[in-house]
Amino acid sequence: MDFHSSPRPLGVDDGTLRARNDASQSDSPFASSGGPAIGIPDILGTLRRRWRFPIVGCLIGLTLALAYIALATRLYTSTASILSDTRMNQNLQTQKIVEDKPLDMSTVNSQVKIFSSESIILPVIKSMNLAHDSEFVGPPDALGAQLLWQITKLINRVTQSLGLNDDRTIDAEAFLERTAVETFLKRLTTRRDESSYVIDVSFASEDPNKAARIANAVADAYIAADLAARTQSTKMASEWLQDRLIQLKVQATDADQVLQNYKSTNNIVDTSRGLLDQQQLSDLSTQLISARTEIAEAKARLDRIRQISRDGIPDATVTDALNNSVITRLRAQYLDEAARAADLTSRLGQGHIAVVRLHEQMDELRKSIRGEEQRIADAYASDYEIAKAREKSLTDSMYKLVGEAGASSQAQVMMRDLESSADTYRNLYNSFLQKFQETIQTQTIPVTDTRIVTRATPPLYKSSPKRALALAGGVVLGLFMGAGAAIAREMTLDVFRTSNEVEQTTGIRCLGILPIVTGNRKRTLWFDARTKSLRTGPDLTGGIEEFVLDAPYSRFTETLRHVKVSINAAQLARDVKVIGVVSSVANEGKTTVAANLGALVVASSGARTLIVDGDFHKRSLTRMLAPDARKGLIEALGDPSRLATLVYHRQRSRLDVLPCVLENRIPNAAELLDSPQMEKLMIAARDAYDYIIIELAPIVPLVDVKKIERFIDSFVFVVAWGRSERSLILEALSNTEIIRERLTGIVLNKADPVALRSIEAYKGDMFSSHYVG
């Protein structure tokens, strides 16, 4: 049997094993040492676990708030309300009683800024002599304000000594005034509602009466400044308008005179309907159109009657023929004769003499009608010639007027330009005259856009400091600072505390969390926070190496049962007898885990179990389970057949222990683990025992695990809860490929029970109610 090659798990062919190895390598999360993403549940768990940080933060914030309340200057705020409505003067100027205009928010906002200008503040400071008031320029009375004033004064002196702030060019009076202005601006507040013209002017002072006086003084100064500015602007406008009116009047008069002279020079006569030649041309054009219409009508009548005469159209009529009495009488006779002829023809026949005579009379009547129509046609021809003569006369007159109009067209263009200039000057003069009259009327009216709606009164209660707000703000600020410190502290510790963190970071299943156990004879733990009751742990008669026997219903024992179940599940796929318990570095508790796992295997199934101390360097398992042993692993390597005589048998747990007894560390320990003697010893142990548990040296600092890993069927990786660095764990897993392939799972060890309950509080009280001890 070749122990220098990695053994193949039983029941698994080469293809399956190769696929499993490829998948393990491709999905390996060990390339990065970054932890899992932090979510809301993680933050809440951190705050539950480190609840002292928010509490301490709240206490600090509360202390700071109380100090602020005790040291801060007590101020009283008084408010005056001012209405700024720009529509009042607009109504006076436009002479309208009611005018609906949208709110001009930009104008009102500009008025709010004006309150903070020195044109308003300086008159108030000078009128009330605030430049010599100790509240504005001297040391304040409150203790906290005095401290702040002294600190500010010290800073100013330091900056002056460094040349950063040189006030030597300012005289004492100006310096006091500037200081008062700065303090005044800090105490002054102006604001307005979003949908109104009302502006609130508030001032805070240590004296409530002074606060009211200053607020009213600011309001009065603003109205006085607004009235003065309006009066000044109106005066300037009226003076400018008056000068401009004189200029416009002269310009308008000169323009009219130039226009009239030009008309007289060019014989341009202007009537009420326009220029004379244009009026004549328009009338002549109208007459010419009428004459041409008459020609068309006469020509149509003449052509019609000539067609009737030429074609001999029977019974054809024209308008004048119908209205002619002679033709009407002849037609009536003709119709009577035609009726008689038709009657006689029907009775006497066509050839009767009476019928023939009647036809002859009818022919005579037709001739008479044709003669009368010819006379009408001659009249139509005469009318047509007259209309043509009239149209020719009008056309000749039109040509003559058009020629005269063309000759004066250039003069008319110049005339229209002069008229436009004259009209412009006249309209400007009238417009400016109206504006001047309005300005003169409103100049004497003392009306402004603002008025005081509510005058300031002394307040009854102080406005600063606000105790409730300061206390609430201090507590909230302290709470956030404490929470931030707790989260920052948690993020700086790159360790594992939950199974999810282990699995998300390493990609390996976490078999559970082992709470820390001690060797006290009696121990008490806090449980059930709702009832505040104490639950007493069991008597530890065998120490922590056999804790699973003393506390069979504890979380520690139940977690190791999970480890055993996972090992048994692995046995279904391959032969698992030799179990290696490893850790990344020392002091992670693998000795306690190995000892209790062996005791649990024997106690639960009665299987023959051997536990081997494979750590040649510290030999902690030997000191724990076989402190009196004089022989052990070293002797078994010399003669593997003596294994049965070299093991140490534990009476209570019925566990066989193969200790490692050495006076000092040996330099070739790793070579012994990979020697042929170790191979023979492992063969003998496999034949004699059902389970062989070997505690191995740490992975990162030593090479022992890589030497013996070929003899191990399955590994249990022990990680110290809240202590082992994630990067160190990932480094250990990355350096041992065989361990990753045969790793049953990771166990978090030495967990703080109180912190663990805080982390798992979301699981409820019923989760831990099954654990005893």
C-alpha cells in the first residue's frame, strides 16, 4: 500500500473524484480574504452584541447637552411682522382699484435680504448706541459665552501675532461698530412664508425688552429707508422726465414744421380722405370700371338682337322687345290670327280662301314685328357706341393721372418718412407727459410698499437654549456616535462570529458553534432575559476534556454530535476512519474539541476509538488526557506492534489515548509523521480501532499537516470564535489542498455565551430552551 500518494475514497471512481476536485478548485473562495457583505441584520446583531457602545454614547451626548444648557447664554426672541406688497403703488399709478397680479416671489425674497444689509442695521446700531453695549461688543455675562469669548479673543491675538489678521489700521470706534454689526447679524433672523407677502423680523437678546425694541427699530428703519429710497427715486425720475419733455416738445414741433414745408414745396394737398391726386385717381378708376361694364352690357344686347334678326329665330325675344307696347300689340294680333286660322283649317281645310287670307295677314304681322325689332337693334348699336366713347375718355384721363402720380411718387415717399418721424416724436411727447403727470401726483403721497402688521412685544419665555431639543439632540447624537463606534469596532475585527460568515467567506460548511467551557466545579449562566431567571450548569466532575459526559444536553455536546453525524454521513461515500483535528494557529481549542469528540463517539456508539496526540511541539492532548504517561507515540513508531501496550485507557470515557511523551521538541518531527514507521502504525491502528482521532499541529506556522495529510481520511477545522483572523484561516485553507478536499466542516470554538445569545436573539427564546449547561 503506497501511503505517499493520496488515498482514493471508497466507492468513488476516478472520474467522479476528478470532477469533484475540479469543482472544488473552480469554486474555491480562498483567492480573496474579503468578508461577506454587511447587511442590516449584521448591523443589528453588532449593536445587540456591543450594546455598551450606544449606551455610553447616549450618556456622553446627554452630558454634553446638560453642559450646553448650563453654560449657554439665555436669549429671548421677539418678532415683528411686516407686509411687503408691491401692488399698492401699482394701483395708484394705473388708477385701478382692484388688480389681480401673481405673487412676485423674487421681489419679496429681495426684501428679506435687505433686512440684513448695513443700510438698515447701521442706523439702528447708531440710534440705540449698541456699539458701546456689552452684550454686543464686550464680554458676555453667561459662563459658557465668557469662555467662548475668551477663546475667540485668544485666537484673534494669535492670528494677529502671526500676521494673519491685522486690525491696526482700524480705529477703536470703527472696530467697535464692526463688532456690533457682526453680533447684530448673528442675532437677527428674517424669514417669510412661501405663499405670502408677510416678512417676520426676529431679534434675540439677553433682555426681552431690548429684543422687542431692536426688532421694532429694525422694522421702522426698513420702512423709513424704503420711503426715502422711493422719494429719492421719484424725485430723480420727475427731474429727468421734465428735461426730457422739453427736448421732445422741441423735436415734435420741428418735425411737424419740416413736414408742412415739404408738402407746400411739392404741391402735396392732403384731404380728409388722403392726398388729392390719390383721391382723384381712385374716383376715376371707379368710373372706368363702371364704363367698361356698360360697354360689355350694350355689346351683349346688340349681339343678341342681331343674331335673332340674322338667324330668323321665331318667337325670340329680348328685354326691350318684351317691354315695347307695339311689339306686344302685334304679337297679340298675331296670336289671335293664328288661333282663327287653326280653327278654320280644322273645319274648312287648308286650301279654303278664308284660311289663305288669314295666313297672309299673319305674314304681314310678322314683318311688322321684325321691323320693330330692327328699330330696337339700332337703338342698341347707338348705346354701344356712346359707351365706347365714354370708356375711351376715362381711359385717357386715367393715363394722364397715372403719369402725374408717377412723377410725384418720390416726393410722397419722403413725405411719409417725415410723417412717421413727426408721429413718433408726438407719441413720445404724449407718453412722457402722461408719465410726468403721474410722477408729480404720486411724489407728494407718502406711500410705501411695506407696512408693519404686528409690532414686536417682549417675549414671556426664553428661546435659547431649548432644553428639550438640546437633550433630545444630545441623546440622539450620542446614540449614533456610539452605534458608529460599535460598527467601526466590529469592522476592524476581521474575525468569524456566525456560521453564515464562515460559509460566505470560505465556501465551506460550518458544523456549528461551540461555547467556551471552563473547569469550574459550578458555573452559572444568564438565560431567559424575559423572566430574569438564573439557570445553573451541571457539576463538572471530569473537567473540560470530558465535558460531553458531564453536560450531555448542552450546546457544546449537541454541536459535537453534529460533527459526528457529518463524519458518519461522509462514511457512506468513502472509508472514513482517521479524523484529523486541525487549526490555523495554536490556542484555538482543537485539543478540547478532539478530546470531547472522542469521548462522544465512544459514549454514543461504543465504537473503539483511539485519540492520538500528533502535535510533537506542544503535546497539549497528552497533558490533558494522559499526564502520567511515560511512553507513547515515539515508542509506537519504533515498534507499531506494541500499540496495544502503549495506549493510555481512560476509565470514565473508555477512550484509548496514544500520548506523545518527549522531554524536549525534536527537530525532525515532520519527517517522523511522513515516515514508513508512521505508515505501519496507521495500518495497525486501522485494524484495531473503528475511529482514530489525531490532533495535529497548526497549519500556518508548521509543515506537519502536509506531511501526515495522506494518512487522514477526514478533517475537522477548528476556528477560534471572535479571535482568528479571516485572512489567516483563508491562508491555511489555501495552502493545504488535501485538507480542502477531505474537510468535513469548520467548527467555531470558544464562543462567548452572552455575546452569542445577543447575536442569535432573532431566533427567539425557544432556540436555546433545549440546551442545559
